[in-house]
Amino acid sequence: MKDFIKTFEGFLKKEIDYDNPRNLYEPVKYLLDSGGKRLRPLITLFVSDLFTGNISNALPASAALEIFHNFTLAHDDIMDNSLMRRGKKTINSKWDDNTAILSGDVMLIISYEILNKYDDSKYLLLSKQLTETSRLVCEGQQNDMDFSIEKNISEDDYFKMIENKTAVLIGCSFMFGAIVSELNSKEINALYEVGKNLGLAFQLEDDLLDCFGDESKFGKKIGGDIIQKKKTLLFIHTLSKLDNDKRLEFENIFFSDNTDESVKISLIKKYYKDSGAVNYINKKVKEYSEHAKKIINQMQIDDNKKLSLNKFSEQLLNREI
């Protein structure tokens, strides 16, 4: 995997060789060079290697996904008024909102341009999927924004939001690897569903890590969702388990702007634990990961490939909570 990432980084740097106007492309390079897990391109490269024995044909597709992902981050940071990402200033913080908007826009365009490296048949499949994914990600982001002003959010609403905002792009990453490997439509669609289920599990893990993870390993300030009053499944499930008095007390603390941040985080985390929300989310993570495994095991591929896919899937979710 380290070799995959090294090859990918070299390809990405070579492709993002635009210089003028400097104020447009410098922020793009700044964000793309700021690190990150490279999860989405790694998935595409892994699938290609598994089914074709090489990753060269998957490099443009994987780069398109990573650039697209960073486009969404640039715009998310503006909407959230975020000052830091991956331990560095965000584009909107280092430059300004207008620069971040335009740099994000050009990343979206570049993600499609890179797909031009494929022949027409592959380009059609890849661009069609990226277009659909783009729309769904925007829907998920809007739902997430709407949640901030809505009082009652159902569990179903939350799962639909994270499916669109996070899981479909991970599904797309698996699908891109399958398309460039020229798998049949049944296998392509199966891998998309594998990725979508793993994406749901991945986001639920993120919700837990935000509250209960190791800050040095997670890469973000612990308790950020609580401070931002994000209504994650931890919040939704906890609220559903409290009686009137406790519910009111919980809401007063959660929505307070006057409580000391460290005190607020500590109190809300206790509610999450005592309500059974933490155990509930761990259970849902297992359910989605098991469903992904079931889909893999039903695919018409040889057992060694099934074993590799299952092992890789476990590694994606093997993060300390």
C-alpha cells in the first residue's frame, strides 16, 4: 500500500502542473499537498491491482477521485467557517473565501479533465458515475446543513445524509477500480455496494472517533462535533433514550453557548455512553461491515480475491475507537 501511495503521489504532482494564475493554482496545490489518508485513490488502486495485477491504468481515475474529494473539502471549510484542516490553515483561512470557492471549482473541473485519459467507453462510464456521485454529495451536504436548524431528525434521515455525503464516494472509488479493470456490470455494481456499506460504517466510526478517539491519531480536535452542535447518530440515539427531564437537561447542555468547552464535551460524552449510543453505533458499524462481506462472498470471483477484498475492507475500518 505504501508503494501504491508513493506512485500515486508522483502521478498527482505531475498532473497538477498548472501555474497561472498563481492565486488560483497555488491554493489547489497547497490543499492537495497537505496530506490526508488518500483513502479513495487507495481503494481504486487496490481494486485495479487485485483484478489486473497493476495500478497504472487506475492512476487517472484515482487522481480524479482525490481531486474531487478535496474540492468538497475546500467548499465544506467555507460553509463551516473552518480555520484548520489536517493541522494546517484551510484555504479560506490562509487566503479568503473567494479564493477557496474558485480553487474548489477548478479542482472539480480538473477531476473531469483527468478522466479524458481514458478511451470513450471508459470515460463515459467514469464521468457518468462521477456526475451522479457529485449530485448526491451535494444533496448530503445540504441535508447536513439543514440538520443544524431542524429540531427533530430521524435515524433514517441521518443514514440517508451520510450515505450521500460520505458513502457514495467510497462506493464510487470501488466502482472506478472495477471499471478500469473492465469487470462486468454485475461485478461493478456489487463492488459499488460493498464500498457504500463500508462508507456508512466508516462515517459512523468517524462520529465515534470525533468524541472518543486519540487526537494525535485522529488528526482533529476531539469533541469537535459536540462544540459545533452536530446532530450525529450519537446525539439522535441518546435523545431517543431520555425521558422528559433528562432530555431537557441534555439539550440545554448540548445547545449551550456558555458552557466551558472541555466541560461540555465531558458531560455530553457521558450522556452518549450512559444512553447506550456508543454500543449502538458499534453494533451498526459491525452490521454494515458484515453486509459488505456478504456481498463480497456472493460475487462470482475466485476465493483468493474474496479473501483479499475482505481483508482490505477490515483494514479500512481498523481504526482505534
